[in-house]
Amino acid sequence: MIMSASTALANNAVNYRRLRNFTYSMNAAVTGVLLLLLIPGVFDVVMRGIMAVPDEVADLAYVSLWFYLPWAAAIGYRRFFHGLLIREGRTRYVAYGTAVRLSTMATTALLLYNFTDMPGAYVGAAALSLAVTLEAIASRWMASQSVRKVLAMEGDESKVGSFLGYRAIAIFYYPLALTSIIGLALQPMLTFFMGRAPSPLESLAVFPVVGAVSFIFRSVGLSFQEVVIALLGERHEHLPELGRFGLILGLASAAGLAAMALTPAADIWLVTVSGLEPELAHFAILPLIALIPIPAFTVLLSVQRGILVNGKNTGPITWATVIEVGGVMVFFPIFAWGFGVVGVTAACFAFLLGRSASCLYLIPSCRSTVAGVEDSKGS
């Protein structure tokens, strides 16, 4: 969410420096939390005890998390500068950074796969971590012009925009941060649930693959939030155009996932590309079908969040995420333990219902934010 904050707030030199310091402090904090988790005693309590992850999976996860140590800070760093690029309309450089990440990831993974005997979990973690670190460095370099431009905006508040203190930044940002933290809790929570649901090992094996497939189609919607923040306009004058584009984007991305889940392309991806055994690939089909509407809901949620962030009304975003996670916590036990549905399938249906409830909750807040802007425009 730091990209949203940077897009919305880094509009002069003072705000840039304060938001940069704020970002660096968070990067240090989250890295410290990961280091705390990697203390063997803490790790065993969380992974083997609370989450009930099987020993063979937990052993792989422990070493993989060491590879991931730079991951969170690198993401915070690059997304801060992505926000500056988006503010300037230089979105193609964000795409260039993605190309750096993907090429580094692929090259690293291929080299480690061909020239080492590292387990796949280590190969994946190392490739992803190195890729996002290099993308962060590239993003800072590509944002140099934007940084110079914003640093030149020194002087009186009346000329360069209002100055934000750290307290104001925290008040704006903490609902967004809570949204990320609560949202990211979904995956370990579902891992916890699936470990106690029917077919736990099969579900834990299939869930990352299903999530990766859906993320391919959801990712286009995730990026739309910053587009809405940057282009909506102070008076929301561009909301109709953004809404029409979002509708097309949501339907197209959902149709793409449907084409993957409901055709032989599913077997090609799951077995040939992802390397699942045919039995496990069969396990993954129904969860993929359950997730077909998710890309459209992701676009809708991005539009809703963009409207609220643009209107400096970030509180409802947190509560929407609480509702989403709460919905998963309610519906998963009903599906898995009430009706005996396989863990990964129960997880995907629960996620769909939780996301639906989240979007419904935000509708009144978005309407009131838009109405408030329209009233101020009329006055």
C-alpha cells in the first residue's frame, strides 16, 4: 500500500522526504519481524504448533524464509518510487521494472535448477527475492527524474501544496497498512485451516499453484487502484471513464481465468507448466472454477479503494478487509467441516464469498465520498 500513499501524498519536497523516512522505518520494522520469526523456537511454535504445518513442509519453509529476508524491504522501497512514477504519468517505467524482475527471476531459477541440487522451494524463494531486489534498485534509478522534480518543489505551502507531518502520514496510512496486514493474514490462516480439513497434504500442495494461476488474472486489477488514484481528478471528473474501463478490464480478466479453468488449457498449465501430478491437477480444477469471478471483484475493489484514497477516506478500506477475512473465517468451517469439502476447494469458495462481502460493504462509503466531492464542486 505504500505505492498508494506515495501516489497520493508525495507532492512536494517536504512530503517526499517525510514519506520516504516513514517508508524506510516500516521496511526496517517488517524485516525485524521476519528475523524474530526465524528464531528456531519462535518458528517451531508458529509453524509446527499453531499452523500445524507438516514437518517436511516446515523444514523447507524455514530455509526458504531466510532467502526471503530482503523481500519485504525491497518491495516497500520499489513501491515508494513506483508511486512517484505513477504521479508523473511515467507508468511505462513500472512495466520496465516488472520486466527486470521477471527476467531476473527466470534466469536465477534456471541457473539454480540446472547447476545446483537445491530443493524447489529454495530455488523459488531465491529467484523471487533476488528479482524483487534488483527491481527495487532499477526502480530507484528510473525514478531519478521524478525525485529531482519533487525535490525542486521547495518553498511556501501556498505555492507547493500543504506539508504533512508524520502524524498525518500515519493517520492516512495506518488503515492501508492494516488492510495489507489483515489481507496477508489470509494465506497463513487458510494454511492453518487446510491442515485440519479433508485431504490436507493434497490441499497444501495444490493451493500455491491455484493461487498463482488466479493471481495472473487478478494482477491486472491490483494495479488499477493506483491508476484510479492518479487519474480520478480532484473533483472526480474522470470517474465515468475509469468506471467504464474498469468494467471492461474486470470482465476480460474474469473471462481469461474462465478460459483457463474450463478448457484443456487447465491441464496444460497445471500438469505441463506447473508440474503437478495428474491426480493433483484434478484436485485443482474445482478451486480454479470457484475463483473465476475474483479478477472482476479485484478490479471493482481497486476502483473503490482508489476513490476512497483519493478522497483521503482510508478508514473503510480496513473494515472492508476485516469483513473479507471474517467471511473466510466463517465460510471455510461451514464448507470444510460442515459439508466435508476438500480443504483447497473450501478455501477458494470462502475467499470468493469474503471478497464479495468486502466489495458490498464499500459501496455506501464510495457513494458518500463521491457525493461529498460533487457537493463541494457545486458550492
